[in-house]
Amino acid sequence: MRRFHEASGSGESYSPAEELFNRQRRTVGLVAGPLVFLIILLLPTPNLGDPAHRLSAILALMVVFWMTEAIPLAATALLGPTLAILLGVANARTAFASFADPIIFLFIGSFILAEAMFVHRLDRRMAFSALSSPWIGSSAFRLLVVYAGVGAALSAWMSNTATTAMMFPLGMAVLAELGRGRAHDPGFQRFARAMMLVTSFAASIGGMATPVGTPPNIIGKGLLLKNAGIDISFAGWMTLGVPLVLVMMAALVLWMLYPAARGIRLTAEATASVSQELRKLGPLGTGERNVIVAFGVTVFLWTFPGLLALVFGQAHPWTQAITRTFPESVAAIAGALLLFVLPINWRARRFTMTWDEAANIDWGIILLFGGGLAMGGLADTTGLADGFGRWVVSYVPNAGTVGLTVVFTAVAIIMSEAASNTAAATVVVPTAIAVATAAGVSPLEPALAATLGASMGFMMPISTPPNAIVYSSGYIPIGAMMRGGVVLDVIGFVVIVAAVLGFGSVVK
């Protein structure tokens, strides 16, 4: 995560035309945001109280800034609560309380664990070990399947962007060996395009498997708890998320990877390059073992309450005691703290993680979570969420759970193409909760589907940092990314709606 950050936007590689578009988009946002803020603030709103009216102006400003990235996303997240205090919507203690919500510590702990994997190169060992498997042999198709599977599995626990950044040079190395003398071979070009696209697509898909896999998941989980009182357990999320990811990956394999790999055989040099990278890492080190221990403890604490609930029932005293003692935030922090006490060299007092290393996590994302939770809470307490929900419902009467789930999944997917996945979730999920509540239906399905839909963003290099990273390879024409992205967006829409409506209740 040190190298690429989803929230801050560092590490993307854009063409001059895309850089110009981004600059113009930011300029538009800097003008349009304050203008929208003033217009809403000055317009009469007879159906809203003064605090809700002022908050609606602040939220409109934040939405414009988030969509255009006029200023960094984390700065916008801090701007909202600050303006709420200055305009008398809430006091400082109330406005900033969400920055210390337990969900924030869940992500701090998981970020530190992911950073430890990067520092000790455990992520690279896992990737190289899988890709050097004898099962792959000379089969280009099996290579692509394993390559995509490793990316999806890692992104379930690490930042999608960090996973893409790690897999990208490995994929480029394989293509460099495979492409010798085949620069103008249409078959190789098709294979290279698929390998680069799946580097990004698999990471975005894999992030949906766990609550900590990608920022939209944490945002949706936190907002459902804070605004709707629905607590999604870690094991419950995985019960839905893992099968959903498997279905999406199966579709990706059948639609993109199998056709692209036909007629391609791996050379001995291509497979040797992966094995060579694994040998460079040497034997498993003490630091890597310690990271495995800390990560294993954390995952056990995350999933054990759910397993107890399956065996003994949610109301059993053992289940309730473990759930109360080890909430997910405590499990994440406990695992992270182990890294500071598990020694690499006791005599030198050198431990698995130093604070300087831990401080490299993406604090901007954490601030973004806090700001989103803060504004969601204020929208609820001021009555803005209820008022907005009733206004939307007046235009879509009798939509019901199915209709709202379909609508908000589509809205989240579309918005994720124009704005960051994190911004899309921050805007769409609380709206889905408010509208569902006003319509008198459970907000679980529409909000959960919107959360998962925000992870799509496959069409454009500017949609997500993973897309930007792989686009820089030179193997992907913009038209190919758009065509592939549209197909995957449609597949994702169908799979998400079907999964959430059919099995969404299992997450609780």
C-alpha cells in the first residue's frame, strides 16, 4: 500500500489526454462545488428544518468534490464535518465522533497487517509460489487462471491497488519473455491484453470477498450499522462475498481468459522467470512467519464468532461472549499489535513491524471513512436522510425491495465509472438506506447491492487506480478496456442483484 493508494490517487499512470481531462474535471469541481453549495443554502426548503437544510448544502458540495476530485478525497471528508460545525449543524464532539468509530480501527488493523505482508514480501512469495506451480506447465490458460486467482485472493485482504501494483510487473515480465519475436502476432496481442486486463479486473472482483477487501465494503458495512442498525458479521459477509467472487471469476475465465489463451504455449524462459523470482526471495524468513501468525490469529478471531453461531446458534452464551469480547475491530487491532511484539531478533530488540513502517498505511482512506460515517450520522439525526428518502420514494412509489436493489446497484456501477469506488459508495449507500427506510422496506438489500456495485468500475483508466496501472502497460487499447468493462459491468450487475436478493439475508 506504500506505493499506490486508492484514495489519494497516487501511482496512476495516465496519458496526456487523460491528464488534461482530470485537470479540467478538477477545475469544474472547484467552481461547481461552492456554487451548488450557495444555491442550495439560499433556496427555501419548507419541508426541512434549518440544520437539515444546511447539511444538504454541505453534502451537495461534498458530492461534487468527491465526483470531480477537486481536492483530495480525504480533505473533502474532513471538510464536511468542519462545515457542519461552523454552520451550527452539530457541535465538534458530535461531528468528529465518527472518526473514532470502531469500524475505523478495523481498517487500521487490517491496513497494518497488509503493510506487514508487503514489508516482509510475503505477498510476493505467495504470488510466485502459486505461479511457479508444476500444475501450470506450459499451459497459457492455466497460467492465466492461477494468475487471476492469486490476484483475487490477495485483494480479498489487501488493497486492490496494492495487489495490482504487485502483480503488474510479474505479468509484464511473463509477457516480455512470451513476446520475443511475436510483437505483431494477433494471438499474442490478444493474450497480452487479457493478462493485463485481468490483473486489474481480478483485484477489483476479489476485493468483494471480505469486509476489509476494499474501502466500499467497510463504508457500506459501517453505514448499515450506523444508519440502519444492521450489523453484518465478518463470517456472514464472506458467506455471500466468497461465492459471489467465485461466480464472477468463473465468468471472467470463461468469457475472457479461455478464448485469449487458445493457441498460446508458455516457453521455458517464461516459466523460468517466475521460478527465478521465487528463488530470489530465499527461504521463509522469521518476519514472514510472524506475519503469518499475526494474520492467522486475526482471521481466526474474525471468523470464529460466525462459526460458533453456525454450530450453537446466535443466542448461545458462548457465541455472545466471544462476539462481545472480540468484535472485529478488536480482532484487527490485536493482530496488528502482535506484529510489534513478535521478535525477528530478540537480542537486537528488532520486531516484525516498526511504527515507521506501520505509519505508511493509507491514513487518507481512514479519514475518508470517518468523514463518510460522520455525514451519514448527521443526515440521520437532522432528519435529512428521512426527508430525502421520502422525496425519492414519491417519484418511485411501490418500488419495493427488488426495484430499489436493481436501481441502486445500477446507480453504484455507473457512478463507479465516473468517480472513485470509494466516493461512489460514500454517496450511493447512505442514499439507498434513506430511500429504503422511507419506502418501508429493509435497507439491507439495496445498500448491500450498492456497496458491491461500487466495486465494479471496469470501463475506463480513470475509473480505478488498478485500471490506470494496467493501462500504462501499452497492451490495452482504450476501446478494448471499455468493451471488456461494459461486459463485466453487466455480468456484475446480474450476479450482484441475484446474489443479494437471493441470499443477502445470510450476511446478518
